[in-house]
Amino acid sequence: MSTPLAAMHSSAKLNQEIHSGGTLLNLRLGHDLIATKRGQANLGAMIQTLFALGAFHVQFNCVSSEVLRAAQKTPENYKDLLVRVAGYSTQFVNLPRSMQDAIIARTEHTEL
């Protein structure tokens, strides 16, 4: 099983100096993972560790596959659902279907 911390450790191994502006790590976390103060503190500690290891950039979507699929089926009910794509945020329902599917395909981490 992959965890967000394992993904962070793997991305931190990349040589950031050979990439213009560093590299970007996209992670999708289950909402329940960060719903508590403890979950938020754990996320903060993971981010600090990632940057201490030399990583450059990480961004998160904290939404379940269920919600994203529901937004595809009834977009009129999810006009305010924002997602991170690749350095920017946008309304999920305004993305092309292929991009929506790509975001859903990202691993949804539900455990640390």
C-alpha cells in the first residue's frame, strides 16, 4: 500500500536542481484524513519533512472519489467544487472530462 508519506519520500529523491523551478507533487487525500486537529498536525509535519528532504512543491486535493464522480453526474450541484490541477485551482465541473478522470485516477490516500 502506498501512503502520502511514501509518495513524498519518493518525490524528494528527485534532483530538484536539474528541473527548472523544481518538481511538483500532486496528492489527493481523503477528507477524513485531515478532518481533525491531529490529522492537520500530521499533514503539517509531513509537509515540513518533505521540504527538509529537499522537495520543491506539493499540492493537495482533499476530496473523495465519490464526490468527484457525483460532480461528473450532476455538475449543477457542484459548481463550487474547486480542485488543484498543476499549479492552479479551478472548478472541477469546468474541466474537460479527460482532466476530471485524471484527477479521479490519482490515488486517494485515506491513511498516513
